[in-house]
Amino acid sequence: MDSRQQCVVAGGGPAGLVLGYLLARSGVRVAVLEKHDDFLRDFRGDTIHPSTLTVLQDVGLLERFLELPHDEVAELSGDVFGEIVTIADFRRLPAPRPFLVLVPQWDFLDFIAGEARRFPNFTLHMGAKAESVLEEGGRVVGVRGKGHDGAFEIRADLVVAADGRHTTIRDSAGLNAIDVGAPIDVLWFHLPRDPQRHPSRTGGIIRAGAILVMLNRQSYWQCAYVIPKGGFETLQAEGLQRFRERLATVAPFFAPDVATLETWDAIKLLTVQITDLEQWHRDGLLVIGDAAHAMSPVGGVGINLAIQDAVAAANLLAEPLRGGRLEANHLAAVEKRRHWPARVTQRAQVAIQDTVLSPVLARTDAPAGVPLPLKLLQRFPRLRSLPARLVGIGVRPERVRVAPHPAA
Ligand SMILES: Cc1cc2nc3c(=O)[nH]c(=O)nc-3n(C[C@H](O)[C@H](O)[C@H](O)COP(=O)(O)OP(=O)(O)OC[C@H]3O[C@@H](n4cnc5c(N)ncnc54)[C@H](O)[C@@H]3O)c2cc1C
């Protein structure tokens, strides 16, 4: 392990790997540390939005990325109290590919890691856990961690904490986030997919007291079942059979499949968190992605927001890093650019949680019809571009402005 880098990134998720790729492409010597040995964890979310497809096009990777097995979703629809409604239509978005790509996140991360490894100045250390920042004279000068070969220290001009919502690096540097609060949690499980009996596409089902989202992973459905925060214990107390019956009531086509959930081990509780970090940087340290702003799964925008942070950071930091003249104001500029989009998106998620999700989960009977905003979206299809824009592109989208380094 090279003990001196220009940048060391803790966390090989979407934020960390995309930042590592972009910095390496621009000629910065960068190492990414990922605590796991592979990317094969299924609780990461699978959506790559038009904003990220634009980023991939900017760096010439779009066509290769689209060769991965994936599903393209041009519109988002759902079954709301028995009525099929279309909520977002991505077809008119100003993007090179106006659709959502559903791809297992480990495939996306493997792809970015593979592309980054082409640069000799990029290193990815798998199974390397960053444990704390190294400090000298009040400045962060590197990270300390543990890998397969024991303890290590890497010194760098910049440490980036991209280690997700349970960040240790941010905490070790004394930066604490505010818990904005989320009234929901998510149960995450697989059900077998039978194209003869099941709906053809990714979508959602809303019933009184139940919200089920189904992501098409070809041979199976990745299901997200939304529950009130802390409600998992109540469900467990009612028993697994009762939970299977609930699922079969919400989605009767799953009735023959729910028995595949043999034990509670097949059902993972994902705790939803929304956090906001007051200050994203210290001398020598920058925090991005979920470590700076843990996102709710609402809208499925967290991965893309994390990637947008990475793009902004690369745009603003590559040159000073390469030239060895990184200063605090460069890091402040990244926060200035990205804090506002993260906050606005989180506020929108909170509003949807409070005005849509929680009331639906509290209902015991179906309303007379679908809510007015959904009715308007059915009546005036052009309105569907608005939610599509918020989900697919978001606020203040980033483009890759940093040029590839001739030697990279
Ligand atoms: C239930 C649920 C469903 C979601 N679904 C979606 C979705 O469909 N679409 C979407 O866009 N977003 C979704 N999100 C949000 C999304 O998962 C996150 O916003 C996004 O993954 C953040 O990316 P990140 O790179 O900042 O962090 P992460 O994806 O959390 O990546 C952090 C990485 O750092 C590694 N790591 C952690 N600590 C260390 C350490 N100390 N040293 C080294 N490595 C470390 C981790 O192993 C991980 O690989 C969902 C969230 C939840 C809770």
C-alpha cells in the first residue's frame, strides 16, 4: 500500500468511486479504501438516473455502461388504491438517454472500479477499513486503518469521507450531522419473478396501510415494503405468516411466491435516516455523499446526489490537488455548490414522507379516489415531466468540466 497520495477517499460507494475515477482521470494520484472485499451487497438501491447517464457520457463511458445487463424505465407508474397512475415521464428530459437505468449497484460499482483501474495513478484497496483521520497541528493529513495485511497509514493532501451514512471518518474528525428525522423504515427482500403472472415492470403498489415497491432484477424482484419507523418489531410479533398474508393482500399475484420468505432472515430492515451536516470540510478533509447528507429512499435519488457531489468535487479540486496547492477555500467551494441541492432534495423527501407516506401507512380504509395531484397528472400528461425532472435530473445538475490529463 502506497503510504503517500494526493487524495485518499474512504468509502467505495457511488460517491467515493466516481470521485476516485474522475480525479485519477484528471491526473491526481488517488487511493480509494473500501472496507468490504466486494461490492456484492444488495441494500444499496439500483437506480442510475439521466443526470448520471449525462455524467457517464461526459467521460465517454455511457455506451460501455449500457452494455451491462439493465432495465430501462421511461415512465414511473404505480397502482394507487386500485387505479394505475403514471407519475413521471422521463421521455422529454434534456438528457442523452431520457430514462432511468435499473442496474444492480454492484454491477455499476464494478464497472466504475474497472474503468478507474485503467489509470496507473488510481488504486482501489478492497477489505481496507479507514478507522480515523490522522491529524497534525489541527490539520487532517491522512487516514489510519486496517486491511488484510494489518494496520496502515496513508498520508494525503486531501482525505475525502465518502463512507456513507454510518461514517467513521467524518465522526473521527469531529464533524457531527443533524438528524432531520424520517418517519419510515423499509423492509428489503427478494421474491421470485414470473413474467407470466407478474406485472411487466418496476413499479409500486399503494393500499391503505401498505406501500410496496418492486424493482425488476430480471430473475427476481427486489422488493421494498415501507413501514412506520420502529414498526418492524410489531410485524415480527404478529408472525411471519401474517406478514406473508399482508403481502399477498397488497399484491395478490405474489400469493404463490410469499412462501419463499422462509424466515425473518430473508427480510432485512433498512433504517431510513435523513441527516444534514452543518459544515462539510475541515483543513485537509472533505465529506460528500451520504456521509454529508444521508438520504431517504424517496424518489430513489441518493445515489445520483452522491455522484453529483463527486462530480462537483472533481471539477473544483482536481487542478489544485494536481498542482499541490489545495486550500480551505477550494473545499468550501464544494460545500457551497452541493449543500443547497442536498438540502432542497431532503426537504422534498421530508414533505413526501409527511404528506403522502405517513398518511397512507396510517390509513385503515381506501379513499374514494386517487389524490388530486395524481388526478391532474393523469389528466394533463405533460405535467409528468415535472416529477421526472426532479427525480431524473434534480436541482443544480453537474457536468464533468475537468479535462482528462494527457498522461492519465
Ligand atoms: C432502503 C433504501 C433504499 C434506497 N434506494 C435507493 C435507490 O433505489 N436509488 C438511489 O439513488 N438511492 C437509494 N437509496 C439511497 C442511497 O443508497 C444512498 O444515498 C447512496 O448509496 C449514497 O452513496 P454514498 O457513496 O455516499 O454512500 P454508500 O453507498 O453508503 O457507500 C459508502 C461505502 O463506504 C464503505 N465504507 C463505510 N465505512 C467505511 C470505512 N470506514 N472504510 C472504508 N470503507 C467504508 C461502505 O462499505 C460503502 O461501500 C436508498 C437508501 C435506503 C436506505
